[in-house]
Amino acid sequence: MYFDSHTHVNDKAFADDQDAVIKRALDAQTWMINVGTDLANSRLAVDLSKKYPTGVFVAIGLHPTETENFDEANYTPLLSSNRVMAVGECGLDYFRLPPDGQEGAVKMQKTEFIKQLVFAQKHGLPVIIHCRDAYVDLIEILKSEYAGGGVAHSFTDTWDTAKKFLDLGFYIALNGILTFDKTGRLSEVVEKTPFDRLLIETDAPYLAPPPYRGKRNEPSYVRHVAEKIAEIKKMDMEEAGQQTFENACKLFGIKKPVS
């Protein structure tokens, strides 16, 4: 089995064929977490999960580049669904800062990020971290403001940075970027990260792996990430898929299917 630990079938890119995409994934023994990027998108993910008896789960949260504020009162009702397994994606993104008012934008991102860390800890949920060009600030915030678990989603930085997340008890998630990374640093991350702390994801509809590069990504393609991890770790692909599946279930508190 496989677990796409970060996907967005709740995105408008899937508006015409959501059910078909999810069915392809479930038929391919692939479970998923549809991740919210704002309140409306989080609600869509919750509503979508209600259509399936199992295998389709949810994270609710506010992406750092969104301009709305994280209001706990609006997100709390979504927790009534037993499919909500995490808070996110939340974090810091300095890559897309506006040319004017960067200082204010950074301050706002930090404020909204900390709100979500507090929310997650209050409700005993792990966080799904988005970080781009902001690892130093983000890790310092985690150290000072958060004592729970989580995952560094779409990890693209160095082993030294990965180790800092691991030291905080976090998991590291790799997606299609791993399959076409030319720098070698993600292979090093996979080699050095304990196997029980690795997750796989698609971040669909983005970052499709070969042979689908340039096309819309979807959860059933996550097996290609598992295949690359298996190659790096020198193991069977099914073993890589099963171990990362079990890792996701452990992090998100999901009951594994009886084999």
C-alpha cells in the first residue's frame, strides 16, 4: 500500500473528475490526505472525505501566502469530522513576499503560523509544514512555540536542515521533486533519514514525477516516489511503499487496515 501524505484533490484542478481521481488512487491501494490551504479549501476537503468510507483524510489550515487570517472559531467546527488528522499546510514562505511591505508580510506570516501551532497543540494534532526560503526562522519558531509532532512537507533543502526537523521529532516528506532532482542533496536526505521517519507525497496537482512531468499530478502517482526511495535505499519498492504507509498512519493517528 501507499500513502500520499500531502495532496490537493480538493483543488479546482480536479473540479471535473475528483471522484475518478480518488477512485484511481484507492484502486491502486493508495490512501491520501487532502490538505487545506485556506478556510474554504479546508471545508471542501472535509466534505470530500465524507464520500468515502476510508482512505481519504484531511488536514485543515492556512497556507502562508494566503492573505486571510487564521480564526480558530472558524476552523474548530471542522474538527467534528473524524477525518481531520492534521493542521496545515502552515508555515513560512519568503519566496513569494511582495516587493513592497516585506517586513509586514513576514510578521503576518509568523503570527498566523504561530496561531496554527497553538491550535494544533490544543487539539492534539500534528502539523504539516510548508517552508520556502525560511528554514532558519521556521525552525526557531518550532523550537520556541511548539512541542507536538508533524512533517516537513515537500522537503527540498539539505541534510543539515532535515536533521534539525528530525531532532524536533518531525518526519520528512519527499515528492516528485526527488525523482528529477539533479543536485543529489535529496538523495542524501533519503539515505541518511531513518526509514521510519520518511513520508511520500505528490502535492498534486503539482510536481508530477516522470513519466507524467508537465502534466497534472494525482495521488496514484505517488508510487513513483516510493520507487525512487527504494532505489536509493536499495530495497524493494513494495517495502518502501508499505513502510512509508505505516509511517503516515503513525504520525496522523490513522488505524491501519487489517492485512
